[in-house]
Amino acid sequence: MKLKIKLIIIISFLINLSCNRDKKESMENKIHPDDTSCMEELHLAKKDISNAKLVYCNYTGNIVYHPLRAQKQMDSLLHKFKVKFQNEGSPCVIENNRNYHCYCEYMEEKIVEKYGEKFIDSLLFKADSIYILKHLDETFYNGSLSGTWDKPALFPNDTHYDQTNHSGLQKVFERIVKYPKDYIYTKEANSLSYFQIYLDIDEKGKAKIIDHHFVFWNGKTKQENYNKKYWDYFKNIAFSLIEGTTWIPAKIKNINVKSRNNIIIYLK
């Protein structure tokens, strides 16, 4: 009987020790004594929490503003849990021993305590999914106001996710193209030879080319724009492959979307 009691005590001790190790230290314990603004923010956060006010902070950057495209949807989902949505910017100049997000970090801790660590991520995923389903007519791309995709469009047999370099397309192109005898190869160091293509790919995988240009540059001789008489030959092969193939569409939250793409086919 005594042995069982000892075992129970030891197991309880080990469980408590493990829980304490896993528990993150509160930001409250990391405030520098001179950081009075942080202390004021912490006081405000505690006051709001005592009044049943929880706030989720969406960080928007500083010089470049990055809003949440699904802000309206996220705000609506948070409202169901009596959590408010708030955008939080960051200063351009950072001083030592200062925390510029004390209010938000303390609120984040309390949200995690109440709803769990995956709560916010799950709501962000749901909010973005709702937004995308309501905006399937939009074309997503890097730098667009609506943001970019989670996964870029793929050419069949691409080996990895990459907006610009498509190994499947490159492989098929190289299998078809025949370089003429008087073609000038680009072999010197710091030289370039490629075909750049701008295209839209819809949610069904249909590609439409918008623009294109060739780059030939010899780093040794400084010669450029050579092999011009073969540009149409390369273009016809590439365009036929790109527009004649059904692509795997870009995805956001596992939803097929329209995307604008900038791809490269490398030449010898």
C-alpha cells in the first residue's frame, strides 16, 4: 500500500514537472523595468479583460501595410466568441528594452488560455476560405491587393512548388526543341539565355499568355539579344505547350483560384 502511494506521488510530481516545462513564460515577466509604456499597455489590457473584453491583434507591418484580406470574415467569426478584431502596426525605429506590442501579446496569452493554441489559426483558415469562395472571380498574384495564393499553379509532372520554374514544362520543352547548327549557345560565366512568359491560369487549369520576352546576354563579350531569327521558333513551341496543356490550378485553402504567373523556360 505504501509502495502504491509512493508511486502515485512520484508520477504526480513528474506530470507537474512536465506541465511546468511546457508552459510558456508570460510576457508579463519579461518586461524591462524602464519600459513604462509597456506597463501602461499591460494595465489597460488587464482592465479590458476584467470587463470581459478580449482582443485579437492582426499585425499589419510598418512602412508597407499588410491588411488581412479576410478581415471582415475574421471579425465576424471572432464576434461569436466575444473577441474583438484590431489591426496592430509596428514602429519603424526600434529602441532597446522596449516591447511595442504589450497589450496585444498579453491579450494573445489570454485567448490561448481560454480557447487553446489552435483557436486563432483555425478561425483564420475558415475566414480566408469564406473570403475566397466569395471572390472566385478575382485573379490572385504576388503583390495584388487581394494577396497571393498558398500554392502556385503547376504544369503536369512539376517536381516542386515554384511559381517561376516549372520542371515539368522545362523537360517537355527540351525534348521537343532542336537547336539549329548556327544557334549561338550561351556558355560563358555570368551569362543569361531564357524565355520569360507572363500568363493567367484560371481555376480549371486553362492558361492564357499575356506577354513574353527573350533574354540573351553574354557576360564575357557583352553581346545581347542574339539568336533573334529563332525566337519565333522557340515561342511557337512554348506557347503551344503552355496554352495546350491543362495546368493544375493555384490554390488558396485547398480551393482552386485564378492566378497570374511569371514563368521562365531556360535556353542553352
